[in-house]
Amino acid sequence: MFGERVERREDLRLLTGGGRYTDDFEHDAAQAAFVRSEHAHARVLDVDVTGALEVDGVLGVYTHEDLTGGFAAPLPLLVPHEGIVRPRTQYALAAEEVCYAGETIVMVVATDRYVAEDAAGRIRVSYEPLEAIVDLARAADAGATVAHAGAPDNIAGRVSEEKGDVDGALANAPHVFEWRFEIERSASTPMEGRAVVARYDERDGMLMVYDSTQAPTGIRGGLAALFGVDLERVQVLAPDVGGGFGVKVMQFYPEEVLIPWAARRLGTPVKWTEDRREHFIGSNHERKQIHHVRVGCDDDGRILAFETRFVHDSGAYCPYGLIVPVITSAQLPGPYKLENYRYEFRAVYTNTVSTSPYRGAGRPQGAFVMERTLDRLARELALDPVDVRRRNLIQPDEFPYEVGVTFQDGGPTVYDSGDYPRGLELLLDAVGYAGFAAERERAAAEGRRLGLGLGCYVEGTGIGPYEGAAINVMGDGTVTVAIGLSTQGQAHETVFAQIAADELGVDVERVQVSTGDTRRIGYGVGTFASRSAGVAGNAVKRAARSVRHQAQEFAARLLEAAVDDIELADGAARVKGSPQSAIPLGRLALVANPLRYAYGAEATEAAVFARKAYSSGEAPLHEDATPGLNAVEYYSPRSGVFGFGMHAAIVEIDPDTCNLLVRRYVIVHDCGRVINPLVVDGQVQGGFAQGLGGAFFERIVYDDTGQIQNASFMDFLIPYATEVPAPELHHTETPSPSNELGVKGVGEAGAIAVPAVIANAVADALERPIDSMPLSPLQLFDMLHPDGNGR
Amino acid sequence: MDVRPRELAPISLTVNGNVHELEVEPRWLLCDVLRHQLGLTGTHVGCEHGVCGCCTVLIDGRPARSCLMFAVTADGADIRTVEGLARGDGKLHPLQTAFRRHHGLQCGFCTPGFLMAALPIYRRAGALSDDELREALGGQLCRCTGYVGIVAAVRAAAEIEAGDSAP
């Protein structure tokens, strides 16, 4: 089944209204609503909750003072880094100071959400407003207004690293250019917001949490530690999750701590379902960075030295450490050889929502900076931007390729495999690069401005530490596969079933994959960083192989054959070339688990079979045997695996509306061996749409006082079907030598290059530099009317 | 009429052919009543301000946002939700089959809204240009698919239906 266009197993449920998202559980639960800071920066002087307590149906109103122990401490810092200067995370409920508009101050729990909001509306918070700092460039300056009262400055962390000798190379470079690039704040905005439901049973001390999270096992571990109970007393299920794109992996958002806390305190199930406004002001953002680049090159555009000094907007806190700017730094070089490369970044606090990875996770910024640099220097030197890229690409015989800086997992960045020149040539062919100049001229003759832009990226995927899979064969031959990963639409129930089906010789329809349920498998990391296929995929392969070996050994014994002569096919174990010897896998599982067979026709048959099989008087199981057919195996990759892609766009600017018209968008994509082309295409298409949103439509707009101006879908413009053209997809497959499936991740790939490509295409169309993204019709208007006329 | 927020009002809703006599607060949204009073959780709520279209249901045959309507104002209405799309024998509706075949869904959260929005138009899709079809689906947001599979599915559904009913 590996490599086949298998229709998705999860679709039947999701298409018929049978999906189960977090808000679909516990209809009778009490519901929470939050009072969130109205100010971007303020001291909280007093919280008067008396009005709320008078509301009929209110079960509890809680402020920071009600919390004790770990619940009253700042939330955890998920990814520590030695470069963090002053780590800051928020309290679940604010203590004395609030540092962004939207910060949680009071939790109200009531019989339903309507009543909870009634009560929340009657709570009076007295603030002493403090000056807010919102502008990233100013926030980084010495002496800037501080985002946290009493802090010496706004620096959250700083990291720098150098490969080669950048200053020396710049000093000797025939050409040196300096440019500034900026990319705006944006956000994942999955269609389902976050949600948490918790149920505590005091009779057995069990806490059950349903959480729309990308990392349920981490939530479970954290909650167990916080409550001071055994891991076994806490179970977390990430059920169907309505999109994530990064924003749902935080460990912890305040609500993920507070809802379980309230459920235990009140002894009743409690639910919180985020509304869309809350999502904009209370769930993490990403993207905002400002880069200052110095690049040195020779007359042919070969890069001799590259330096970026950049600031990254951490928002009010740094719960996710420095991971986004670290990824930007490691992945900015992309497919290009930078012998002398230096980066230096500062992550900076501002009075805005905190930032953490959003699909692409720092890479769209890096790709934008790198690809715009290449186009700009090509233009300065009057070179073909394609030739400049060709001259700088890493060659196929240079793998494994050491980039020379640290990867996000703390190890060296080493590309495992790739063929970048082939990808680029395929792209140029597909987009018709050779003929474009003539097309551009013809259009110009009609008064239309066409532009073509290119962009390439390399994406580190499949990072550790590990994932696991628990596989069990049922008596009816059904194979269950439990993985710790959650699923937000990546077809995990299908692709992992394909892998197990191949290994066990069963039909994919007989494999049932469960995801994100700590009751089924307790160890796992999460669905993020394009890591599921690479890490969990190989874990499934390993677990399925263990089960296959068990089946072969057991069947060999029953059939009195050599283990190597047993094959698994058509849902049965049999002696090779002897179909009549076949023992159905389910029967084998029953026989391998003596006394399990109590009910059902399969069990009766297995019992009869077992009597015959064991008639020699031999003990049913060997001393060291595993009963049944089941195994749990893990896979811990030593390093990431690196997918890549090349994109090209042909765009036209509508002279009347200044709308961006994407005439063609071509993608060459490589994620190693493809498990399911249907799914990979979907991931790339979806990533492209999100990238296009980030190129022209979506940006979070703050005013100077730290209020978001577009905290709704009316104003934060996710593209509709009317805005997103279908991209043309081409695949190459360069297997990864680092894992046995040869796969690499694909989840984020489609999004990474798009802003860079659109910027290059528009710059080409208008023959003007573009140094900030996203674009808007207004910006295009101003570029079309550089003299200021026309407004 | 004097409306008191927490006073229950009797209403009658026909949902997927079943008549429900309900007591609702006048401020309760139709989507909340469908989901939490009737347990029809296939209708999803993505924005609560009428932009995303996840909560789209058919009201008296026409697609409407169930988050922009109070349940009391739907009194007496004939409502169809995604749960009423597949046939009684469990066989998928041709639109559902088409969405599966063309990978028109990933996380599935926007999917019920798209299905209900496409239901009145899929038989005419063949006569629509790509732009027209996208315009017709232009009231629904999807964050996962980039719409490629969705547009292809809506276009293919009528043909699948014809194939289904062929002898």
C-alpha cells in the first residue's frame, strides 16, 4: 500500500458529522469564560467579582489568589535555551501585572457558557495602565519603553553563530550589499479554536482531559506533575482536532491548566471552548522579524559571505523559548552554499500576544530574506536570477551536507539528501522560464504587467526525540495501531495504516489507527515540526515488524515449518507457496493468547485449532513469549531529515484594483519517499494556500497601544476559494538515507517559500524592490504610483 | 414582545425530518441548540460571526449560518444538517463520496459547512466555470486544503450521483 493513492480512512466519520472534536464531549459540563486584560500593559489593582457571584448559575469565580502551589507559579518554559537572557512566562491567571491585551485575569465557571459570560461581564477589574511597547524595532533599542515593569530592557534572548570568516570574506568581496527585510506578524488560525474539557472522578482519583492539542502526552505529563499524582491517574485525549498549524502545541496555555484544576475543585466536568475573538487575543501568533543583511558576492553572483542581524518579536512572554528564530537562523541558507555565514538575533519582548511556531516556524522569514537577497543582487549585477541560484546551489554529490550552524534540536544542521539542481531545472521547464521574457513583453504591449518570481527552500523535518507505536492483532483479524501523536488532518489513520498493512500482509481496511490517546500509548511527543511521517512512521514500521516476527515464529511452530518459510499475506500466516496452510492472523493471535478465546465464532474455531496444535503436550507459550500478537516499539531519529522544494509564480497586478492576480503557481516538491500521494498533494496545496495568505492577505495589526485592530475573520483575511488558485504540483523523490522508510516530512513545506516567491514575482512585475511582506493592494497602489499621485 | 434572556421559550424545529419540541432561551444560537440540545455535533462553530461558514445548515432548503440565528427565530423551520446527508442505509451522499475521492477535507472541521453549502448547487456545477464555482463556494473558509480538492469534489459529485443511480 506504501506509495498508493489510498482514500482516507478517517473521511467516513468526518463527512457524516461523526467526527468528535473537543467541544463535542460532555454536553452537560459546566462551562468556563475568562476575563482578559483590556490593556496591553497595566498593573492590576483590584478585581471585584461580587457582581459575578450574584448571577444565578455561577459555580465559581477564580483569580490568581485562589491558585496554590504549581498552579500559582508561572507556566512552564517549554524549550529552554542557553541564549535566553530573561525567561518569562505568564501566570495561568495574572498576578499583579498584565503584559498583553488578552491575558487571563479571572476564570468564571457556570452552568453554561451564556451564564458564564453574563457573570464575566459583571466583574470589575481596576487597572493602572502602564506604557506599552508594541513596535518591534523600537522595542529592541536601548532605553526603550519596557514590556515588563522594572526590566532593564526588552531582550528575551540573543544567539549568534558564525561559519567561516564573514568579516574577512566581506572585506575581500568585489560587491557588498546591505538590505533590510521585514515580515509581519501573522497567526495559524485553525478553523477550530482551542478547547479543553476535564472530568475528575474522585472515587478512583482519575482525571480525564479532552484537549484540542497537538501534543497530548506532554499535557498529560505536565498535569500529573502539577497535581502531584501518578501518571496513570491522568489521561489525555486529543480527539479530532480541527486544524493546528502550530498554535495548538504550547504546553501550557492557561486554560489547559485551569480547566482540569476547576474540574477537580468543583467535582464536576468543566469545559472551555475558545471563541474566535479569544483566539486572536489569547492564542499564540508568529512571523514578525526584521532582518539586516550584508551580503558579499563575486561578479557572477556567487555568494562569498552572508550576514543577518535580526530581531524576532517574542510577544509578551517566551513560553516556547527561542525556537522560531533558531529555526530561521539554521534554515535561512536553504539549498545554497554559504561558506561564510553569520547570524545574530535578539528575541524581543513587546506587549503583544506571545509567539510560537506557526506552519513553517521561522522558515518563511528565512526563505524571504534569502530569496529576496538573491533576486536583489542579481538585479544589481544585471544577472539572470536563475543563473545566480544555479551557481550557489549545493550539488547532489555534496551530501551529507553540513550547513555549519546549529539545528533546532541542538545538533549540527546536516542535510541528509537532495538534488536541488534537478528540482530547479524541473521547475524552470514546468513554468516555461525560457519563454517568459517574450510573454512578459507581449503582455506589456497590452499594458499588462506580468512578473515571474522564484523561490527555493530546504526544510528540516522529522526531528526527535522519539515516537512510538503499539500494535495489537484482534481475534477477528483487525489490527489496531495506537500512536501517541494527535492528528489535525494529516491523514494519520490512513498513512500509518498503509505502513502496518504492508508489513503484516493485511488489507488496509483491517487496520485501525488510534491517535493522541494516552490511554492507548503513554509515550509520545507530538504532531508538529513536520515530524509525524518520519518519526511515528518508522515507529509503526518497527512495531509492525515485531508483530510480524511474532506471527512468523508462532505460525512456524504450529505449521512445523522454518520461521523463514512463513510469510504473511492476505490476512494470514502461511508456508510460502502453500496457501492451504494459511492460518488467519486473528486466529493466530487468539491461539497465541491461550484462554482469551471465550466468545465468538473465531474464538470457538481458535479453541478447536489450539487443541490440535498443542496436542504434543508442549506448553502453549515459550517462557519468554509475548502473548497474542502485539508489540510496542519506538523510533528515535539521530537527526532531522531535510525535504526541499522550488516554487515559481507568474503574477499580474490589476491596474484598477491593485489586486494581485496569480496567473500560475508551480511547485516542485520533494519529501523523500511518498507514502500516499493523495495526502502529500493535499498537504502541499494547503500549505501553499496558507503561504499565499501570508503573502498578500493575512497580518495581525496592532495599534500603538497594543490593541489588535483585526481580531476577527471579517478583518483578518484568510483567503477563500475565490482567492487561492490551484497550484501545479511536480514531485521528485529523493529518499532519506537516515530512516528505513526513506521518508521526510511534508506538513509545513508548502507554506515556506510562498511569500518569497510572490515578493520576487511582484518585484519583477513592477521593477521595484520589495523588502517587506505581506503585500496589500494599498502597497501595490503606492508602488504603481511612486510619485504619490493617484490617491 | 418582552424578552427575558433566561426565560425559556417553546419552539418546534424539524431537523433532518425529525420534529423536536424544545424549550430554549431566546438568546441561544441555533448552532448551540443543534449541537448541545439535540446532540447534532456535526455542525461546527468556527467564528460565531458569520464569516467562516463552518456552521452552515439548510434552513427551509437554503444554506444559512446557524451562528447568526437565534433558535427562537428558527421556530417552525425545516432544518437539514450534515447528519441528514447520508442515506438511511448508511450509503454516502454523492457529495460525501466526492469529497473523499478528491481529498476535499483534511481536519474535517469546515467540511459539514462546505457540504451543506454545496448541496443546493452541485448539480449545476458542470455548467459553472471554475471562477463561478469558486464564487459559489466563496462563503466558506477552509484552512487545510487550499480548496483544490473541495472544488474538484463539488464538480465531480453530480457525475458520481449519475453513476450511483445508473442501473
